[in-house]
Amino acid sequence: MKKIVLVLNQIQAGQGGEENTSLPLAGKKGALGPGIMMEPYLKEFDAKIIATLFCGDQNYLDNKEENSKKIAAMAKKLEADVIICGPAFNYEKFGEVCGHLVKFLKENSPIPCVGAMSEDNAAYNKYKEYDLVITPKKGGVGLNDALRNIVKKAVEICG
């Protein structure tokens, strides 16, 4: 079974809205937010979300290097096989978080990672070279297919 660490922002993790963008990096065991909706696909691909790490968008962006290093270290400590960043859908700040984190992890961590966001996200073009999984906009059509594709790609890249 492949062990996945999911990284979300405060909104997707259910830890508040725009008023909580300064939320410090934290985590919970198991799946939160979109991770719960991934459950059928996790079973299909023999994978499990072992932990969800989350951080306020602005906190992450104001402390990119520190938060990125902490996320990499936490995933290593949890013995994750792969890290999933997002889905960020069309949330602009979360798209920047996902894109930056995927770039950082690919360059600085032995643990493979995958990011996901809508092509409508302002960060998509900036980070698309990092093989992002395309999702619909928040509330858009095709979410189940996108969630399945995220899990499939995550399992594929970690062998």
C-alpha cells in the first residue's frame, strides 16, 4: 500500500476561510477535505492518505522556504511514498502554494510529489512544466475524474 501525505490550504482542510490565511503549518492524521473524496480511488490504487498537512495561504507564501522544508521533513518522518499538493482548483493563492511546493519538493526532496489545479488558476502556466494534474474550477464538472487522475498519477510516480 502506497502511503500519501496530502497538503492543503486552510480552506480545503476545513480550518477557516480567507480570515485564516495566517494559519501556521499543522497536520492531522488521515484525510481531510478533498482527500476524503479521494477514498474510492485510493482503494482502487492500493493507497492511503496517512496524514494531511495544511497551512494558511499567506503564511506559506510569506515563509515559503521554511514551510517547504518543514513539509518535506514531515513527509520524510511519516515515511510517505508520495506527496500530493492540492487540488488548488482555481484558488489563486493556493495555486501559488501548490506550484511552489511541487517545484521545491522536486528539486529538494527524494519523495516524489504531484500537484493539481485548474488551468484557470493564475499559477498554472507558471508551474505547468512540473506535470500538474488538471482539475476543474471549484464546483466545475469533472471533479471525480480529476480526483481519480490525481491518485493514479501519485501512485504511478512513486513506483
